[in-house]
Amino acid sequence: MLRLRKNKPGFFEQLESAGNILSPDDRTSGLNFLIHFFNHIRPASEKAREAEINLSTATQALKKSQLALANFQHAVLAILKNTKLTSAITESGIPLSRGFWQELSNRLKHKLLPPLVSHDDFLYIIQQIFYKKTDFQWVEAVPRNVWVSFFETIGFDFSISGVALKKELLHALNILSYQVAQLGLERNIVHFLPENSLATESPFVTQNRYVLKLQESSSGDEQTVESAFAFSQKLKNEIKRCYELIEYIRDSHSVKGASIQQTYILLMLTNRLQRIQLILDILDADTEFDTGRFVDIFRMLVRNENRKNSIREFLSQGLGYLAYQIAEHKKIKGHQYITETRSEFFKMIYSAMWGGFIISFIAIVKNLIGKLMLAPFPLGFLYSVNYSIGFILIEETKSTLATKQPAFTASALASSLDPKKNEGEPDLEGLASTIAKVSRSQIASFFGNLVVVFPMTFLLAWLYSLVFGKPIAEGEAAFKLIRDQHPWHSASLLYACFTGVFLFLSGIIAGYWQNKIRFGQIRERIVQHPFLKRNMSLKARQKLASYIEKHSGAIMGNLALGFFLGFSGVIGKIFGIPFDIRHITIAAGNMMVGVQGYGLTHLPPYFLLAVFFGVLGIGFLNFLVSFMLAFFMAVKSRGIHLTQYPQLFSTIKKYIRSHPREFFLPPPTAETYKTEFRSLKKEETPLS
């Protein structure tokens, strides 16, 4: 059996032995030939290198065998003669629905029950040849120059003089042009264009005029070829202007905000403009076929057909820019949490101490609420209101809560790697120093919170027992408050990870609402509100509008965090699952309420020490989970690949070795550590 399989003739051997030449009009035979040919190219394993080798070998075989080459050319001609290309160019990979949610709904339906595709449609051919959902991976993994060599060997250097093919391309160009003009006149686009562009006709509209003229001048004689080339150049200039306006709208998002609907329309516009450029490069009126551009279209069609119902890819593409804007709003606030100098470092500690003071009262009230004999829902609601009020108070008093920092500082760090924000390569040395600043700022806030929460909560619990004659918690209830923070006698570290997720989500919600307020022009609408104009002075309206614009995002984020934390334990009890939260400052407060009620002398020192380190572990996991989630979201939304910066981690390691103190305490001066680090790098550089 093994010998038979080993000696089985390959695709080209079978072709040579048969000796048949396909008819250029036989579409069915042509399709079968192409299916078998690409089955021969498709790698047996997941290794991309195998596909590249297979394609290179096939290219050499086609060069040597006139029979194989003729069959391939006839198969392609049979497909092109009897297939419609328009839908492949105007629809494949382009969102067709008018709204984001409608397109998402359509993809969900088509994932369950795929739509029918006509057999004379070119997309049907793509689906039949590249029928595996993972085919796009090896097609894209094969280098572009290898595909170019393959198609040039086949003879894809013909001009677009074929009337049928040229007609199909012009028809597709016309459809895409009208769609661009319509989308460019949408309210979410027009209202966000620069004022000077509104005085002239929009390029989204004028490009259509040149498409029509290009169509009229494409008859083929020498004079019309020259005019077609001129109109083609003008059309390219209009498309360039369209891209500039799209970038202007996206760049203004940090000031004006963004919406899912606008993001979706910009995505649709970009896709259609890219497709117009592809057609123009083929039609270009210079009678030369751009094989490289054809390869781009080919790979794009394969990917789009393999991934056309992918929910993940659609969400990633459609929500990417919105996530970017949320990360941008979080980045702006993130810089407030990064200390540079010694004075800022100690200000952070002072601010965090006030945050710890407020949290001490929150911890006491939370334990008092727990004493009420209430059903789970009202109990969770009261917990949530208590947490929310505390978090909002911290925000309003400009105090600091250590666990709120990571979601914002992560976005600020990711922006340091953003190619849109940095000309050329990012300053990795500067990024390493920024990581040190984030580290010591986080330590300062943790220290400020805990140095107050531990003694202050104990003091408040003692005062309560002094006034009311009994502690807030005693006996087993008090011991449970302590044991619940123990690192291995409870699931506290797991619950700390859940809390990290909630901290991340609250940061997302804060950024989303801040973005929404900017996009909805809430400030201007409040100032111009007819009812408020009758009952408030202009100064009062402006003050109210400024407050809402600056604070609404933070308030919504704090409310969300309060309700996440308040209802988590209740949900865990209702469903009987190990689901709860552990927040470092609240855990520290609960520990001290338990210590005061149970009695310090009744607790073994080693047990107390383990619980203390358990609280620190809770804080570390709160920070780590929240920071990593926020960092990867910010990195992904910016289109950054960390693999592009292999030297990043080695730079950070060198910085830690040379300046370990900077991760805990600020340097004597703001620039000392940078100068020293750069001089150290020079010393480490080997002599040539």
C-alpha cells in the first residue's frame, strides 16, 4: 500500500499522460481543472512554507510543459468568458447593509444558512476552488512576488482590450462610484467635514463625474485613449481628496468623538474607494496589465469569500476605530496618573490617602448593609449604590483610587507605540522610562490608599463598637471577613482577577460615554437648550455644560463599577457558583473590620501576615488583569503588532537592571535617569 501511494503519479504526470487539451469554451471542464490544480498547491499541513514550495514547483512545471500551460490558459479563458465579475468586485468583502447592526444580523443569519450564489457568478468559482475556510491563510502566506511570477508564467500580461471584461470592470466602477457619492452625503459625514471643504463641491460627489467621463471616453481609438488617461488621473486626484477627508474625520474624533454608525460609514467608504483604485490600476488607459495589482485582488477575493460570514472579523474591523477613540479618551486621562517628579510622586500619595479615607467609610457602610435582613436583589442594589457613591466622591474630590489607574495608564503607554502618533520608530527608551513612571505611580497610589484604609477602618469599627456597645461583626462572622482575604484558604485571588475584568470594563464604559458626549455635541446642545435659555444665564449654562462634558464619562464608569462590584457576590449566591469580587481597598477594610470584631490577640501572627500579603496579592491581580486587558485593547485598536518591536522587552530589561530604583521612587531630577540610561547603552555597544 505504501509503495503504491508513493508511486502514484502527480497532477502534472497525470496531465501529460492524458494528453488532452481543454476547450476555451468548456466552463465545467475548466472549473474542474482549476479545482484539481489548486488542490495540488494546497499544503497538506499548516506550514505556509509548503504552499510556497508547491506553487514555485508548479510554476516551473508550467514553464516546461506547453500542454499544462495551454490547459491552464484555456481553463481561465473559459471561466472569464462565461462568468460575471461585477458582483465579485462590488460586493465581496464589502458591507452591503445600511447599518452596523443590520449587517451584523445578516452575517449571523448567513452563518447559519448561507445565501445562494448563482453559478455564473465569479464568486461561485472562488467558492468552488478555495472551498476550505482556511485557504486564505496559505494564499496570503505565499509571498506576493511568488504569485506574480506564477500569473506572469500563465500569461496574465494581456491588456484589457477584451470588450466583455472591460465592460464588466466599467460597470463595477460605475456602481462603486455612485455608492461613494451617496455615502459621502450622509449626515454623519457632511457635518464632520472641515468648514472650508463645505464651500466647494465634495470630492465624494465629483469623483462620480470623472467616472462617467472615463466611461464615455473608453471607446478605444487613439484620441479617446488620451482623454481617458486624463480623466483617470483626475479621478485618482479626487479619490486622494476623499481619503484626506476620511482621515480628517478620524483625526477629529479625539475632539468631536465617534459613533458606531459613523465608523461603519467610514469603513464602507474606505472599502469602496480601495476597490475603485484596484479597477483604475487595471483600466489605467495605458494598455499595460499590472500583475501585482491583480494578485492583490485575487488574494483579497479568496480571503473575503472564506471570511464573508465571520462575526469576529466584522466586529474587529467595524469596531476597531471606535475602540481606538475610547482608548484615546482614556489615554488623555491616563497621563494624569503618571508622575514625573518627586513633588508629583508625593502629591499622588497624598491624593491616594484621601481616596483611602473615603474607602474606609465605604467599607464600614458595606458591612452595615450586610447586617440587614434583605433579599438578595435589594441587598446587591444597596451595595452597588454604596460603592458608586464612594467612587464618585473620590472622582469629585480629585482623590485617587489605585485600581482605577491601570485602565487609563495602559492606553497612555500603548499610544507611545502608535505609528499614527510617532514619526518613524517609537522611542523605546522613553517607553521604558514611562513604564518605570507608571510602576512607581501605581505603588504610590497603593501605598496612599492602604496606609489610611488599614488604620482608619479599624478606628471607625472601634468607634462603632464604642457607641453601640457591640462590634459590626463578631465571632464567626468577623473571622470570615478575615479568612475571605486569605490567599490559599479562600478563592480571593481568583475573585481579584474577576475584579480586574470589571475595572477594565468600567474604564471602557467611561471612555465610551466620554466619546459619546463629544460626538453628540452635548455641551453645545445644553448651552442652546430653549428651556435652559429661559431659566438660566449664559454663564450658568456654560458652567453646567462644561461639568457634564468633563465629568459624565467618569460618573458613568464609576456607576458601572459600583454595580459590577455590588451585584457580583449576590449573583454568585443566587446561582450557587464561585463568583465574587475582591477589591484591594475594600478587602483591606473588611480585614480590619474583622480584626477589630474578632480581637487582635485571638489571631495568630502568621495567619494575620498571610492575610496581609493576601490583600497585597489581591491588589497586584486587580492591577495586572485590568492593565493587561486595557493595554492589549489599546494596542489592537491602533493596529500595533508587538512582534514589530522585538527589542522592546530587552530595552525594558536593560532599564530595570540599570535603574531598579526608578520603578519604586522618582529620580533626583526629571532627566537624570534618561541621560544615564543612554550613556549605559553606549557603553554596552560593542566596538567595531
